[in-house]
Amino acid sequence: MTASPSTVRRVLVPALVLGASLAAHAQQSANAITTAVPILTVSPDSRGAALGDAGVATSPDANAAFYNPGKLGFETAPYGVSASYSPWLRAITDDMGLAGLSGYKKFGERGALAASLMYFDLGTINFRGEKNDDLGNFNPKEYAFSLAYGQQLSEKFGIGVAARFIHSNLSVANGATTDSRPGNAAAVDLGVYYNTDLSLGASEYNLALGGAITNMGNKIAYTKADQADFLPTNLRLGTAITRELDAYNKITLTVDANKLLVPTPYYIDGYIRGSNAATDLQIKEKNDAIARKPVFSGMLSSFTDAPGGFKEELREINLSAGAEYWYNDLLAARVGYFYENPVKGDRQYLSLGLGLRYQVFGVDAAYLVPNSRNNPLSNTVRVSLHFNFNGQDNSSPVDSGIPSN
């Protein structure tokens, strides 16, 4: 990408690549919630992406810790690894993408330690001067490194915790002194997972319930410390139910509900910015006070602070739903849907995917079909590779992320 000749020499890169950020959707709505490092909420793997980003209660695999560290204790293979890649804004550029690497190792029968790296490369920006002279290149990037541990407390119930270091390098100075700098933050996740078999009439089902709070951490600052932004702290609750149709066929239905535990910005419904200077100042002062809230206070107030009341609080809940079909624990077909209220960002899309497992190797692919505003991941194929080292003939259902009864 090339910055225009009139580009200010001191700039925060998100202003140049607004379309590359998930926050771009939210900024089109006055009452949407925006955060720093929104990439932390994007599913890194193709299986979850194909299920509409659902995953808090799906069967565990090498990417389990992203959705819910409480699932880790239910891993059965001694260890597994997954690598994923998602092109970003493929219709515009070919040097942006989201890459992920994750893996876990079992400790005993009921514990597992996992590590993961998420890396978001926003490509190379070439800065040009007023006379089209070359001012140099800059490569904005973000990454997050995580360690997680999950433990089964019983045959059906598990808990987990994760710690994460986040680095966001989105600012650059060209030929001028500036206080802009990369931002760093630390965060933790907490998760719980419950899994049980049910008999309903003549049919046998496996029911899983999951819950997780992710990205609880300090604010991240790109300029002054008192101008820091909240991380995308998120509450995720969901369920998955699996039915084995016969010895060769099984299907899972899953639903997740997500809510950002971040304060809602203040606004006046129907008011147009610039209509009245006093009102503009009032809105700015209220939002400045919201931005100064401590993290824990902001999390608690996020359940009751929407200017539109309880009705608006409900609008801040995003829904993910998906269906996963497996044939002979070998071939999978997936479909999912993600819904975000139009006044809260309006991300809505259908997702499709396929999966294959054979012995220790697996591959998943996902394709996103937007039906509202443009999505930076639309019309691209996302791919994940899996390796489950268990010394068994073929991968077992849980080892490979295949739902089991």
C-alpha cells in the first residue's frame, strides 16, 4: 500500500488502513463499541470460522484455548498442533493476513498445557512526500502470545486459565518527533466446560456447555498513557449438542452468544454531531469520562450502561450458530452464521467449510459469504492444518476436534 503525498508525517496507521480493521464496521454506528486490537476476537482456525465463529462448547482440538481454556482437560491425544492462515482484504491487497500457530500437551489423564501465537500482518505501507519522494516503508503488525492450562475436575466438568501478551505496532513517525509508539498489554482468560451424555427417547446425544471470559487485561496506549483504549474483553456462553445418527454419520449443532465487557460510548439518539457546540462538548466530556474508567469498573458497568437501556444491552449480544456433519470420522461439512445488530456494527455473514482427518493429519477450509457490509475476510479461503500425535489408528473423535458421543 502507498500513503498519499499529503500524508502527515506523524500518523497512526489505523487511519490509513481503516478497512483492514474490524473496528471499521463499528465506527459506522454512533452507538457501537470499539476497542483496541479487535483482531483478538477473530477466530484463528477454519473449523471455528466455518461454524460462524462458534466454539466455546465444541469438542476440543489444538485451537481449544482460543475459545475456552476449560476444554483443554478433555483433550485425549498426548499432544497436537495446528497452523492456520487467513488472507485479509484479498480483493485489495495480497500482503495482509492473519496467521496462527497453536498446540497442546497432555499432563496426566486430566490436564493439558497449550501455547498459541496469533500474528496479524497489515502489509507494507510506502510513505511518499509532497513531491512524491520516497519517505520509507512501514510494516504495521500485531501479535499475541498465549499460554493456557486446562484441568478436568471430574469426568464431566473442567476449568481453564490462560495468560496472554499482546503487542500492537500500528504507529509510525516519518521525519518528525512524535509520542506515538507501539502498544503492549497483558491479559488473562477464564473458562469452564461441561460435557455429558443424554438419552432422549430412543436417541443418544452428547451435550456440552461452555463459558469463557477472555482478554481481561490492562488498557493499551499508542500515545499518552491517559489516552489508552480498552482491550476487547469478551464474555462467551454457548452450547453444542451432538447426535450419532449411525455408525458412520454424526451431526453437531452449536450456538454461542458473545458480549463485549467494555463500556458503551455515550450518544444522544438522533443527534447529529456539529448541530450544537454545547451538546458536542457534553457528549465529548461524557465519553472522555468513560474512557478513563478502570478496567474492572468498565467490565461491570458494561451490563447496564447502554444509553438505550436494557433493549440496547440485548443488541450488544452477537450470536454465532453452526452445524457440523461428520462421515466416518473422516470427512466433515460445516455451515455457520454470525449476527451482529445493525446499530452495533452490522457484521452479518454466512460461513461454509469442509474438513478431512486421516490418521495423524487433518485439514480444514472455510469460506465467508457476507450479506451486509463488506468484511475483510469475505470471499477468501481460510485454511488450517492439524497434526494429532497419539500413536493410534486414525484420529479419535475428540483428538481431531470431531464431536463424540
